[in-house]
Amino acid sequence: MPGFLVQAGAVVTCSHGGQAQPTTVQPRVRLSGAPLLPATTVHTVAGCSFTPPQGNGPCVSAQWVGAVRVRASGVPVLLADSRSVCTPTGTPLVVTVTQQRVRGI
């Protein structure tokens, strides 16, 4: 499905409200002045409220599955509707705010 491309500075949270930050960016491509995020980036999560008494621990990091057709420097890009899996909980990340001009598939 088509979705907006995600740039550094986009608001990304885990399903439990923790803030996720990317570990790498694609510096050659910019969206709204910010570097594009490749789908290969790992997001680190801070502030997850899913504590051990409730489950298998707070979200620590997340991996993504990116775009099928859009690539930057040969690497799939991250879309707002891309799927992700947090470690160790297995829940997804949610992109809540991103640029609204460029879409990809």
C-alpha cells in the first residue's frame, strides 16, 4: 500500500507510548529539510510503559520492513505504513507524524 516516506524528526512511538529514535539516516535524500530514513535503520525505544509485571518487558528496539518499489542508494525506504516489530515484546511501532508530500509503495 502507498504511504508517506518517513524522515528524521518524524514522531514514532511504540504501541505503549515509548518514543522511538532512528539509529541511521540516508543523508543524500532530504524530505522537508530532514534526512530520509532507510528501512534498514533500527529504532531505539525509550520510555515504554510495558513493564515486566505486565508482560515480557519494555520495548527496547525495533526492526522495519520497508518499501517494495522505492529505494534510496539501493536501500528500501521507510514508509509511514511500513511494518515493524519491537524487541522483546513483538509489538509494532507507530508513525504518528511525518511529512505529507512524498509517497511511495
